[in-house]
Amino acid sequence: MPGGSSKSGGRGPSSSPLPHTVVPPSRPLRPSRYVPVSAATFFLVGSTTLFFCFTCPWLSEHFSLAVPIYNGVIFLFVLANFCMATFMDPGIFPRAEEDEDKEDDFRAPLYKTVEIRGIQVRMKWCSTCRFYRPPRCSHCSVCDNCVEDFDHHCPWVNNCIGRRNYRYFFLFLLSLTAHIMAIFGFGLLFILYHRQNIDRLHAIVTLAVMCVAGLFFIPVAGLTGFHIVLVARGRTTNEQVTGKFRGGVNPFTNGCWRNVSHVLCSSQAPRYLGRKKCVQSVCVQPPFLRPQLTEAQLAAKILDNGIQGDLHRSKSSLEMMESQSCDAEPPPPPKPELRYPGISRGNTEECSLLNNAPPTPTMYKYRPTYSPGKNHTALTHAYANQASQQPGFRSQPSLDRRDTSSDRARGGGSGERREGGREVVAGGIPGYSLGGRSYPSFSDSTVLSGVASRSSSSTHTSTGAIHVSEATTSASFKSLASQTPPPHQTSRNGSLSYDTGSREMLRFSPSHPITTTAPPTTTTILFSIARPLPHPPPHHLLQRESALLGEPHLSPHPPPANQASAPPSSSAPPPSHHHHHHHHHHHSHHHHHHSSSSSISRPPRFPAPHAPLHHAYPYRTRSTDTPLGPSSTSTSHPPNSPHPPPLGKSLSYSSAAAAEMQYRLVRKASAGGMGGGGIQAPKDELIQMKPQSRINGGQALSSTSSSCSAPSSPSHLVSVSARPGVAYPSSTLMQSPTHKTQGGGVKKVTGVGGTTYEISV
Amino acid sequence: TSEFHNLQELRHSASLETKVFIQRDYTEGTVCRFQTKFPSELDNRIERTLLEETVKTLNSYYVEAEKIGGQSYLEGCLACATAYIIFLCMETRYEKVLRKISGYIQEQNEKIYAPRGLLLTDPIERGMRVLEISIFEDQGSGTSSPSSSSMSSTGSAR
């Protein structure tokens, strides 16, 4: 369920949008919540009591004693299941502790994909509960909790139905149906025998009870039948209603018999909240045993100058890789502790997903979602859009889908959107892609990190220890919606890492001369860099997907009339579903997706948000799960920023190299299939993030080597996007060529405020 | 934050350095299983085989807890027949296994992990989403990140 923080009564501090504001944790009493359950209880108990008092005595005399006993047993069963369904914890997950969320909110992606029996399933970051929701878990906005195996929130019992109490709910429905049928039947029997003296009180009461029973029978029986089908198919109401498996395969089913036995016969699942704490008293005292270091580890230790910062022993593989410089440049100043390079980190998925992207400045917290790490271009676009006309918070998971990743990204993006759309409008776009298209999330990130790190390490070595805090470009960061700017927005010299979470830093050695360039200049340049890879708005992916699946497209996009100018230098778009495949082959700096050929209108090149809200919201948000809102869905066709001229020309920048680099990286990563599942998006985001994170740093703009130069562009782009009021790229674009190349010896680094530093190397 | 401590106190204290989380393995659905992939942060703290063994044992416990068989079926029928009042008196199968798991984790902590400056936290306290391993650093000897208070006993108590 979309986490409507506005709907839930109260929020804990963790879900508060503004860290410094304190939200009272207690919820206000809302009597309206209790009306349905009270009514249900009233009718149930009242009618049955009347039945027992007025109808049963005569029946027990004239037929048998079994009548009231049978009815009594069934009624008891109904009541017991009703109480269990009402009062039992459905499987609420406790909020994650602070230290579990290691990554800075600003950088972690909103979605994490996991493969379940060959099918990609997305796990969304829950900003209220601070973890990635396990599969089948959903956040109930009424109860403000994440519930395991979430089925639905039932107003009649005023409780969520989840893993722990689904069985009781199901049995309640079955028994209630039987109970209603029994009451109606026996009441009818009574009436048939009392046709002559129907005006007696007993008969009248029986008639009234029969009416109530008859009235409730239809919805209850309908619901019972519905749940019988769900149980047989191994689906939850949430999945059925949101159409997750329509056209797809349900990875959670084990066959009808096993599904039924799982519901009815499995052991009662334990609750997570309110458990008795068992205190372990274990003494942990140094000295500690240590395993023998392997050769490789020893060698690695030697390599890294023996530098072991004790700051943030980050688990990011980025830092590990940093020591491996591919440059001949002097080693960087001391960095945070480096462990053993080359070790792939996939340890914590969150970690591996974390691509250190610069934190999002406050003002951009509601930015349209961009896939993190995607190219800077994406970011720039986002910012540009925002600056220009951001109607709201749109989610564009992958604005900048460079060809390579485009396919996947788009598939992912579209999947994301679709899912979001689905949830929003209860449309039915499956959120799971078919198996076989597995996009190994972690292995890919590992690969990417491996590659990216090399490039980034080169960056680092050349630059030094300045952290450049850049606005988070990609929207798919967790903290996108966070209202606090990243703690340390220091963009200048100094080697402080800006906050605990940040790992990937751009480091520039203070010894390098730093000059600040006028912002407009920077902007121009950056925009031009950014341009190269406009990426198709996710919409069209969404549309493509739906077209493929025959689903109605939920988010309408007006035909991209204004996009005519946008020149996807790529070939005119072929039918939308072919795009998936085409993207991989584009190099692009062009916006392939821009095809207007698709029946669905495409969002403009610099897509403004369009897609469904929070689902398409690639970044984890601190405040709440729901994206900001209405604006995200409102415009399918965002006001358009004028499309800048094709950036092909500016590609000579390092951005081109960056694009190239990213393309390569993404290609590597995209072993699996293309196309579309919604799951693709997150992957893409992840992948894109990595290169970006690695790449910060001031590298010479002109690409000396593609690997080295690539990194710089994203950072630049990021910073550009971070600038408030950076406006239309188009205006600045014009000037970009002038700033193009400054020869090999200048690095541009953009700080948080949008200032650019040119560092001559 | 800087804290002033008696140097003597600090000499042999251990403080929490960081935590590593072993995530759930969802490749087979929503059954409770933890990944056996070895986290790199523990590379120099514990042998791979030991951790893998622990995780595998835990996984087998969870399989046993979630098994649908005769015992769980009978439990369900009995509960139904007594209008679930039996839940007040009886411990369910799952809870029994959870107790076993808790004991196992305690034992592993005492024997294997604490001597290496690590501590396992029962996954049930994290909603069975992660297996948390706390890594302690010896403040007296190596570098350590700014830490919270030194802990001599760890517990799930929070």
C-alpha cells in the first residue's frame, strides 16, 4: 500500500521529513476507523443472539437438539476466528535500527531486485521502516507498519491481514458464510412452519434476522469465494488487486495443494514485535583471535600505504578499489580505511547498491527520480527540468539511459513506473518480469564496481582529497525526499568526508590550485556534457511494456509534439517494443527513446516526472514512502524544457568518454536479457550509480583516457544539477562549445553551491 | 565525539566498531533462509567456514520450523477445536524452534564469535530480515572508529 504518511495518524521521528522536527509518535484517536468493525460485531453478535433466543427454542423442540448445538459451534468458530483476525499481530516488522541503514540515504537506490525462482522481484525501500521490504511485504498506510505477506487491510476487523493472521481471516470468512447460511436456512424453516401466525413476535424477529443474513450473505460469500481462489493460486489480495502476476508468473506458488496446506496447516508464525528480550551475556574482550591473512590480503595491505583511517570503515567497495589506481599519478592523500582491494562487496546488498552519489540537496529532495549513477546527463536533465518547470516530483528512473543500459534501464524504468502506476490506479501491470530475464543485481554491481573502481581510482589518485559534494543526481536515491541537505556540503578543499554515510568521495588534493569559475560558465559546460545522453523518459518504457503485455497504459502521455525538436539522433524509433533492443546498441549520446512512434506519448527529452509516484521514485526517501505526490502523476507531459540541440557535439568532452565508459560498464553488466521487466530499472539504477560514484573527481575534461575522463563528467553533471536555479540548459548549451576543451590539464570540479573549480593538473 | 576515559579502562575494552548484516536469501521464495555469502568485512576476523557453518545450521533450523507436516497440522486442529485458547498454554512448533535457535546462537557467540570480537544477533529481533553481526574493535590495540560505549556484554536487550 502506498505509504501515506498523511493518512497514518502519527509518525515516528524517523519518518519525519525534516529531521529536526519532532513528530509526536502517538496517533490521534480516529473513531472512524472503528465504525466498520463495530458494525460488523454488532450485526454478527446481535443477529445470532436473536436467532438463538427466538428461533432456536422452537426448532430444538420440534426438530432436534442438534440444531442449536450445530449453530452454537459454528458461531463459536466464527467468533474465535473473528477475534484472532482482529487482535492478532499480522506480522508487523519492527522498524529497523539506525545502524542497519548504513548507507547514506542520499545514495541508496529506492529499489533492490532479487531473483526468486528465476523471476526478478523488486524490493522497495520503506522510508518509514527503514529497510528494503522483503518480497510480499507491504506497508499499510492505515496502520503505518510494514506487514509481512501483506494481504490487505480489512476495515471489518480493523486490522491488517498478513502472514500471521491470514489463516484466521480465511477461516472467519468460511465459517461466517456457513453461519449465515445456517441462520438463513433455519430461519426459513421456522417461517415455513409459522406461516399462519407470522405476526407473532418470534416470527417477526426471525424474519428480521433472515433479512440481515440474506443481505450480508452476498458480499461475504463473494469475498469467501475470492479468497478461496487466492489461496488456491498462492496469491495475496494485494498482488491480485495490483495485478502483479497478470501475464506473468507467480514465484510464490507451490501448487494448489501446497498453497492450501501452507495457509491452513503451517505452524503459527512468530511475531516480531513485543517479544521477550532474551539477554545474552557474552563477554567480548580483547585480545581477539584473528584468522591468518592470506597472501593476497597481505599483498593488498602492503599496497595501500598502510593507511588505515578509522573513519567510516565503509563497506563500500568503492573505497576498496580506490587504492588500485590505473594512473601513474601520485598516490592520493590518506583516505579512509582501505581494506582489501579487489574484494567484491556484495556483502550487504544495500551496501553494494550504494553507489556513492552525492547527496541530494534539500531543494531537490523531491526531484524526479533518476537512476542513480546514471549519467550525469540524466542528472542534469533532471535538474534542468526541475529548474525549468518542474511540475512536481516525477519519477524517472532512468532519465539518462544511455544506449547501453537503456534497454535494461528502460525496462526497469518502465517497470518501475508501471508498478507505480499500478499501485496508484490499481491498474494491472505486472511488477514481475518473467524469468529468464534475470538481471543479476549483485553480480552486476560487483562487476561494475570493479570496473568503475578502476576508473574512479584513477580519478582519485589524480585528484586528491577534496570532497566534492554534489547534489545527488540520480533520483533513485533513498534520500531523495529527504529534506535535509547532506550534512557536509563542503565542496572545497579539505579532506573531510562529508558524512558518515558517504563513501565515495571525490577527493582532490588541496595542493592543486583551485580556481572558481563563474557559475554560468560552469553551467554551460556541464549542461553540454550532460546532454549527450538524453534518456527516454521512462514512460515510454512503461508504455512499451504495457503494449507488449497488452495492458492499458495508465499514464497518458500527450504526444510529444514538442519533442519534435528533440532530435534523437538515433534512428527513428521503431515500434516501441523494439526499443529495448535498440538501446543496447546505441552509443549514445542520443535520445533514442524519443521516438514518437509509439502510440503512447513520450515524455520530453528531459523528462519531467511522469510516472507513478512513489513507485517510480527511485530514491529512498527519508520522510515517507509516498513520493511527492500528485505532481508526479499529474503530468504525463511535463512542461518542456526546450530541448537543447543534440549534444553530439559536446561529446568531445570528457562526458563523451564518460558516456562511453558507462556504456561499457552497463554493457558488461547487462548480461541478461533485455527488455523488460520492471525489475530492470533498479538494476540499471544501481549499475549506473556505480560508475557515477566512482567517477567523481576532477579529471581533465578532455579525456586523456576514456576511463579517466569518464569519471569527471558525471560529477560535473551532478553538480550542475545541484545548482539551484540552473536553468535552461538550452541557453547554456549554446555556450558550451566554447568551454569545451581546455586542454588536458584542467579538471573541473563542481561544488555544492554550483561553483566550479578548475583544477589544473 | 570525544570522550574522556581512563586510559586504564580503555586498555582492554572492546567497543562496537561496526555491524555487518547478512541478508535473507530469497531465491526460493519467502521461506526463511540467510545468504551464505561471506561478507568481506569479516575477512580478517573469522574463518569463512565457521560463519558458513553457522548460517547453514540456522537455515536448517528455520526449515524445520516452517515445515508443514504432521505436527503442525495437529497443532492447527487442536487450536481450532479449542477456539485457539490453547495458544495461551502451549508453545507452537515455531516458537520451540526459535528457542532452540536462540540457544544455538548464544552458544556460537560464546564459543566462536566472542573470542574473535564478533557477536551474532538473533535474526528474530530484526524481524528475520537480516542476521546482524557486530564487529568489535579492540580500542587498546588497533585503530578504531569512534565508538559507542564499550560493551562487555552484549545482548539483544535494547
